[in-house]
Amino acid sequence: MRYPHDKPPVLSLTPGPVPVYPEVLHALSRQVPYDDDLPYSAKYEFVVERLQSAMQLSTKPLILQGEPVLGLEAAAASLIASDDTVLNLVSGPYGRGFGVWARRYGTQVVDLEVPDNQAIDSHAVSDLLKRYPQTAVVSVCHHETPCGTINPINEIGAVVADHGALLIVDAVSSFGGMNTHPEDCQAAIYVTGPAKCLGAPPALTLLGVSTRAWAKMKANPTAPRGSVLSILDWEDAGLGGRRFPFTTSIADINALDAALDLYLAERPQAVWARHDLTARTFRVGIAALSLSIWAASDAIASPTTTVVRLPEGVSEAELLGDLRARYGLLVSGGRGPTTGKAIRVAHMGPAAHPLHAIAALSALGGSLQRLGFDTSPGAAIEAALQVVELST
Ligand SMILES: *Cc1c(COP(=O)(O)O)cnc(C)c1O
């Protein structure tokens, strides 16, 4: 059997955008109201309030009208003053990419770089801050999605706070799928979005901004105003009768509303446990298939995406093609350092269920055998079922 290329996959386990929850899809078909009319203002305030509770924030979160890359660049443009020294932590492509923006807005950028399968050590951050005591801003990516690795942002945040610097966190692919919140890591600006673990479409940036970050941005003469990159323009926008700088992405606010409903109703702890169980089930099966993960250890492996190293002699394109054509399974190839060397299987939002991990292991075992790799899909399924068994 060949599964047609022009049909949507039977199962999509991509690390964002993810297939959205059915309730979120339904919310996208709601009427699009005029944004200056009371029913929409009330709805918007309600969404912001619930986002505040989901993000466990003591300040009001902001919603920027664009994919989280907007929020990341806006954070750099707004928080980094032209005479600032920035310490940029790099454990993969997103951290490296942030350095481009940091260099555009700051005067001196110091990179602390570790190999792409490892995590940043907070002691190394502490040491570098002693060498560069003038550091005003530190930036870190929580989950390097191309590598499937997690940085210890709460420890890093404590070190940065001790030093008196401000921390920018990219938590786009971790928030909603594990226990992480802006104030847990003492973030000045915490950037996330709805299209990964919250199971909504890509369109918005969700921002946590601390009181100190507001003060620094307001004192920064080059912080954008009257620009799509502005964070300052969005302070209290849509709240208490304050107008929006420009029209919001109304349909996507409706989708976010539904996604937050699902997240809070299931209870965040249960959502994180579902992501964690799915990832553990998948990793155990991967080991039983005689494969290894990209991350240097299980301790730093992401609960929301597993990056699997390709075995010798198996090409990324062949494996992805076979999974899609034989089983209708869509997973992603590598990105940056993992390009051509790994595949990425996400456990995000609706995909975060052990049954999806088991299905992916079966297909992966089948395709690898087909491509000449000596492995045992049966052993992987049994090992995976054991993990589910032990969790119930
Ligand atoms: C997905 C993602 C983003 C957003 O990037 P897009 O290219 O817009 O999807 C930012 N940071 C991380 C770590 C991500 O995984």
C-alpha cells in the first residue's frame, strides 16, 4: 500500500505547528466581531485573565499579533539598549539565532556556547557574569526544538537575578507541555506561543513581562514605539477600555480562548504528565529499537519533542518518505545541526498521548527494517507498553 502524497497525513507528530485540538478548530469558525465593541473587549479581557492564570503571572501578560519570532525580536529591540552588554546562551539554533538580534540592538554580545546535544550549565553562566560584570541582559532558549534538549532556566534565572541582570527566555516549545512559567525562572521577558504545546494555530506571541523589564524598556530611548515590533505600545492594550494600537487577530484570539479552556480544564499538572509520559514511552521504545536520542542524556531530553539520531546508512529523506508513504505518518527532519542526521517526533498538545508514541514506534520500526536496519519493532512496542503499564 502507498499512502498518497497529496492527502493529509494519517498522523502528524511535527514539532509545531501541531494539528490543533478539535475544540480549537471549532473556535476558529466563531463570528469575527468588531474589536472596538464591548462584547469583544470583554472577551479579550477574559482571555488575558486566563492567560495570566495559565502563565501563573503576577503581572498582565501581553498578546502580540504575530508568530513568536515577532515576540523574540521585539524583546531584543525593546529591552536591549544600544550601550548594553548581552550574554547570549547558545545550545542550538534558536539560541544562536537570538544572537543576531542581540547584536543588532546591543553594543557587546558574549556567546556562551555548548555542543548542540548538551545543556547550558548555570555555573558557567555565573562565571561569565563575573568576567563581564557590566552584563545587563542574558538570553536563553528553554527547549532547543531542533535538538530536543532542555536548558535549566530556573537555575539560570536565579544566577541572573543574583547578578541583577534581566533574562529573556524563549519558551515557545516548552510552555504548556511542562512545568515552566515566567516567574519560576525570574524572566524579565518570557516568550511563548499557542502553536506548540497549547495545540492552537501559529499566529500569536504570548509574553510575560516583569515590572523591572517594563521600567528598563521605558527608560530605553531606542525601544520601538509605533511599530509592529513595539512591546511598549501594547501595555494594558484592550484592558479597562484602553484601545488596541492596531486590530488584533480576532479569530486567533478565539482559538487561544478555546486552547486555554482545554489547558485549564484538563489541569496543567495533568497536561504536563501526559507530555512527560508520552516522551518517556517513546524514548524507551527508541532504545529498544537500538536507536539513540540526540540529547547527551535522558536528564536533559525534552518532554515535548524527541530528536532521534539516524542510524548509519539510513538517510533522512528516505526514512521520512517511507514513513509518509507506507504509514501516512508525518514527522520532521532535523534542523540546523541535526539536518540530515536526525528525525524529530513531537509530543505536543493533542499529539501528547502514549498511543501516538506507540504508533510512531511501530511505523519507525517497520520503515527502518524496510531500509535495511536490523531492529525489532516488537521489542520496542513491548518496552513502550511497559512504561504505560507502570504509569497506571
Ligand atoms: C517554534 C519555535 C519558535 C517560533 O519559531 P517559528 O519559526 O515561528 O515556528 C521559536 N523558538 C522555538 C524554540 C521554537 O521551537
